[in-house]
Amino acid sequence: MFVCLQLQRGAVDDLLTLADTFSPHLERCDERTVLIPAYGLERLIGTHTDIAEAILRRAGELGVEIWLAIAGHPDTAMLAAHNIEGITIIDPGREVEILGPLPLEVLPTTFDILDTLQRWGAETLADFAALPPLGVIERLGDEGGRLQALIEGRGTRPLRIARPPEDYTAQVHLDEPLSSSEPLLFIISGMVHDIVKRLASHGLAVSHFLGVLTPLHEIRIAFPVPVQEPMVILKQVQIDLEIHKPKCAIATVAVELQPTPPRTTQHGLFTPSAPEPAQLQTLLARLRALTGADSVGSPELLNTHRPDAWRLRQDVLFETGRVVTNANAAVRLSFRCFRPPLAARVSITPQHRPARLEARGMKGSVVAVAGPWRTTGEWWAETEWARDEWDVGLDDGALYRLYREHRTNEWFVEGVYD
């Protein structure tokens, strides 16, 4: 059995206090309605009438006025509390008898369904409940069956328990300021283990770490996937402290972990195993410590016509994409860039087309040629370019991309087609 409390007069906070007095488990249906289970109260207080009277006495002490309903299904209890004044106790099997006189308009459904029921001649909930269930489902679908079950108190569902907001933070004021990373990491380790344990008890994981070391130091770490292992978090904190050492002694350590639902994965039988994202992030953090933050990232094409325009981004390393394959698609060549481009000597024909190519590691006569394609842009900036591009095939079967700079009249080999 379930108890529904509908606030008529008074403060919402007092309604929540009233519900919490009788049960720590409650569902907030809307701003002024809550549901609590009655099965524990039966052993403590007595009959359903005793429970209702005890709740009303406490409501009077808090200065709130409520309508109360007790029923075997939570939605049935809520329907009664919303529409029947005072105390309503619905014993199993008496749902239609008590709710039947209510008009159809009290049903929580769409206007179209209510209009259809009225066209059928139904005016009250009792009229609707008397209709053949199979016929209702055939014409109104699952929604019609749900509404009839609601009126008759059929079915079960658990309460959607409203959890109080959790504070996944910790703070320590040090007796003596610390400037070394090792003792700071030891203090953070204990805080992280305690918070992760609380998160795991609530079925949650960690998406972000925020550490504030007072004064003048902050650690921010975003994890590619939800993390539930404290050691994964602490390894990232350790690397960050090694890269960015505190500039002064630390007097206060505060830690906050942002909660998120845990990660669920299912591996395919024939899919090759890949590194765990958390381990990959640790590896990348070490690489940044060795080479610099700007040297590690995911390549991204820039929105420009400038050739080979790209940059490294650190915030998209773990975004997953979708690869679409087409077995009937034509075979295409891949292009391998030379960075930097190779300086070349190119002989040209009277028609100003490449005739022979010589560069480091390559030499031959041009037997096939396509081009030129002239590209220019960004004349307003230092990155201005203007060049003619050619695709050439040599007599040894190799295919290359050449280009000639307009300003210097120099030739370069940009890459090779594989």
C-alpha cells in the first residue's frame, strides 16, 4: 500500500518534512504532491485509518492542510488524493467503487483520448472501467489499457525515490603549509578514496576532478569515460602536480568529484581489443609532460582553403566516430604528405608542363600529368599563399603531387599517392 499527500495550504518544505517524518523514502510526483510507502507504517502505527489520522495530526502541528489517499497502486493513490477531499482509503478491489463517480476529465491523458471516450458515451471513471478491456486496447492502444488499470488499481511499479542532493566534496585545512608534491598527493589520496566510495554506493562514477590548493593552485582533469577506480584519478593528479608544481606553500586542500552514470560496454567476439581510455589518457598526460601540451592532440582540419591547414586539439581525443564502408565503392588512393615538403628540380615543356622530376629519393621522367590547379588565399595575413599544383606520374610508376610557389618560382614535392 502507498500513501499520497496532496498539499492544499501551506509551504512545500513543510510537506516534505511531513513525509520525511513517516518515511525516508518518498517520490515527488509534482511540486505539491508526494508518495510514501505504507507497508512499514502498518507495523509501527496500525491500520490504514490509524496511519491517516497520525499523518493528519502531524500536518496540523506543521500548519499544513492536505488531502490524503491510501491505495495499493501509487498512481491510483495519487489520482484519489488529487480529486477527493480529506482522507480516502481504498482497500484492494474497491478502486472502481470509490473512484467511479469522478468525471473523465480527472484522468491524466490527452484531450484526444478524453474526447473519444466522451463520444463513446462515457462520462465517469465507472463508465470507462465498464468498457471491455480488449476493445479499449484495440481502439486506444496501450494508453487505454494503462488508464483502465489505473482506475482498477491493477499492476505494480516501484516508487521513484527522490534522493537528497549529495555533496561529493572534501576539504582539509593543514596545520602547516606544504610545498612538496608527495605529502599533498597523500592527503588528496585519502579524500579521493572516501568520495569515490560514496559515489560507488550510489551507483555513480566520476567524470571530472577539481582540486583547489589554496593559495594560487588549481587542478582540473576531465576523464574520457566515467571512472570508478581511485588510482586512475590519483595518477592523473600526480602527473599534473609534476608538470605544474605549486608556486607557494599550500595551506588548504579542497577536492570535488563530479558524478556521472557509470560506463557500460559490451565487447564483440571478433573485435580486436583496444587500450582502455583511462590508460590511454595517462599515457597522453605523460607525453604532454615530456613534449609540451601543444605537441599532443587530435588533428583537426581548419576551415580554410590553405593547403595542409590543420591543428592539434586536446579536447576531442576520445570522441568516437562512425566508419561507413561500402564494399562496392571504387578503390581510391591514399595521399601521404611530406612534412616539410621536399625541394625539387623540375624541367618543363614548352607548354609549361612538368617533364622531369628530381628530388631527394626520387628521379624520373613525367609520363602522365594532371593540372595545374591554382590556389591563392589569406593575402591579408602572414600565412598568404599562391601556388600551382600538379599530379604527376613518373616512368617508374610512382605518383606525386607537385606545386610551384608563385613568389619564389620554386618547386616542391608535397606528397606521394600510395
